[in-house]
Amino acid sequence: MDRLKSLIKVNALQVAPAELEALIATHPGVADVAVIARPDDRTGEIPVAVVVPRGELDVDELTAWVAKRVPRHKRIRSVRLADRIPRTPSGKILHRELVAEDWQLVG
């Protein structure tokens, strides 16, 4: 996806997945992360974190941890747990594959 298409629009405000991915990757319980958009009737879209946990991960704690560090419109609304994040050979996240996958939704 090009950069414009990858932006998540929450109440007409733009959220860059890469910004949230960089933040969430610094959490000690996260081994890898991608952020995707999920349609929402009220806001248009919401950010969803797809996370490969490093050991046990409390998704409520992760959600609260992110909320303390970003404005309200950038807060992740749910977390999907995954075994891996699909990437291109050069390491770029394949966001489209994440949207199509049937991941375990938590929170």
C-alpha cells in the first residue's frame, strides 16, 4: 500500500500506522507489531494492533500503556494476537495480508 492508503482516518483525523508501530514495538511484552485499520460505524476507522507477544502479554495493560502516550484519536481500540507479522523480503509489513487473515481478536 502506498503511504496515503495506509493512513487510518479516525473522525477525519489521520493516524499513521508506522508511528503507532514504532511506539508499540518499544513495549517489553511485544516482539513484533503491525497496526491496521478496522471499519467503525461511529468514527470511520479505528487502529487495531496486531501483536506477536514476547511471552505473556496483558493486552489491557498494553492498551492502557499506549493510551498514556498518544492522543485520544491514536489510541488502539483492540489487539489481535499473532504468531508472526507477514513481511516482504525487504522487511516491510504486508498490511493487506493482515486485514485478510483470521487472527485471534483480543479486547
